[in-house]
Amino acid sequence: MDRRTLLTALAASAAAGVAPLVRAQNYPEQLIKWVVPYPAGGGTDVIARTLAEAMRQALGQQIVIDNRPGASTNIGADLVAKSKPDGYTIMSADNAVLAFNEYLFSKLPFNPEKDFSYIGAIGKFPLALVVHPDFPAKDFKAFLAYVKANPGKVNYASPGNGSPHHLAMEMFKNRTGTFITHIPYRGAAPAMADVMGGQVPCMFLDLASGLSIMQGQKVRVLAIGSGARSKLLPDVPTLAEVGVPNTEVFAFQGVLGPAGLPAPVVSRLNTELNKAFSVPAVQKRFGDFGMEAMPGTPQQFAALSRAESRRWGPIIKSAGIKLD
């Protein structure tokens, strides 16, 4: 290869490397698709739409919500994992994608640690242990004594196998040495309805779904699975306060993209996501859901996700829970 040919080849190679960088620095130049791995109208969908509207104004591009429910979030997550890493396909991801499914399924079509770019955490909301108002145990101490005296005779509801609510109770059982029988439902609404109706006496319930019935005393709240008491339920003790340490149980969400997103794209999305938390409409929605915003870096979000995976893996394995 002569000197002129070599120089031409080097120039072409350099140009090819610069072009993606220039495009990333000009990001975004077209609409962004935000995948939600749940049906429209649910809590995850509402949070995504609220954030998308706030971020749209700052980014100057439309953000279109694309609902892809199914297979315990695996359908939506797989779609994003296999998308072009240009920043125009992102997704809402929760405990299922980030911490649970790698243990609940024998084989996943994606690797949650390697096949995504972590953009930033959205927030978390704790789960609380609730019982029907007529349940004979009137406080947590009495509840624990009752279930220990009646192993296997007390049922608990959940929105479904592998949900945070299901696994929260499995962690509770693990920490307290109790045996409570699982009754899975298809969604939070029917599970809550049967607890309120007394058909099933108890469940772990997230504040996003159940805050109104907790505050309306349609269920009795015995303890909350957060590190500190909730400002929305200040009289409810934490599980640690009632003698069950190391049992913080919460649902959390964040934003992912496919692996290989350019650093400027990740930085821009992370910046605008964190700014969105101060938008009044976002703050109101989070307050309505009892959700705690979690501003931070992509690295912090990735670390949280991996820590939650390590924390829940042994619980899922010990309980022998599988979704396939």
C-alpha cells in the first residue's frame, strides 16, 4: 500500500469513528420510543408517561410510549436489548427485569448485567404488610404470634407469581420462620379486592396501588418494609422497628437502553431524567403514588440493580419459585 492510499484509508477510518460521536453529541434528532413492559394504564405506564412529557420539553423531541407487556416483562426487555444502541429506544425497567427474572426463569433471552446501558433510577416505593380489618391480630406482634401458631393455615394474596409482593412475603417468611400460603392473583386490583373483602386475610401491598385503601382504613397496616417510616403513613412502624431486621422490601424502577449507548447519549438522558424529578407534575404524580424519587448517576443505578439481584437470588432459590 503506497503512502497516499494509506493516508486515505486512515482518513476514512477516522471519519467513520467521528460520525457516530457527532451524531451522539447532537442527540436527539428524532422521536424517542420509550418501551413499557406492562399494559397501558398501570402504575409503571403512568409514571413513564409523566416523565416522558417532562423530558420531552427539555429534549425537544417527542417521546412515544410503546407498551409491550408479557412474559413477566421479558418481551419488552428483549426488544430493547436487541435494539440499535443509538438512544432512540429506551425502557422502564423494574425489579423483574433488573433483579428477579434471572432467577425466576431457567433461561432468559438477555443478560440484565451485560445487555443494557443503565441510564438512571426513577424511584422506589416500599411495600407494607396489611391485613383485613377483622383479622384477629390487631398489631404486628399479634400477627406474628398468630401465623406461628397456625402454620400453613393463613393465606396471603399477591398480584402474581414472581411479583415484588409475592417475593416480599417470601423474604418475610424466610426472616421470621413462618409458613403462610400463597394465593396468586392476576394483578394488584383483584388481590386487594379480596383482602378488603376478607376472602384472603393479608398481603404485602405497594403504596402506589394501595395508599388510598391504607389511608381509608379499608385494610390495617401492620408494618412497612422501608428503611425509615413513610411520611404518608407516619404511625406505621418499619419491619426493623417491630423486630424483623434486614427485610427492606420495595419496588423500584429505572430507565435502560440497549448495551453500547454512546456516553454523550447516556449523559444527556440521565441529566434530563434527574431534572424531571423537580417538575411539579412529576412531583405530584410521585406523591400520589407514594414513590420516592431516586436521582443519581447511571453507575449508582447499575450498582443498586446488581445489589438487589444478589439480595433476592437466595430468597427465590430457597423458595423454589420458577415461572417456566
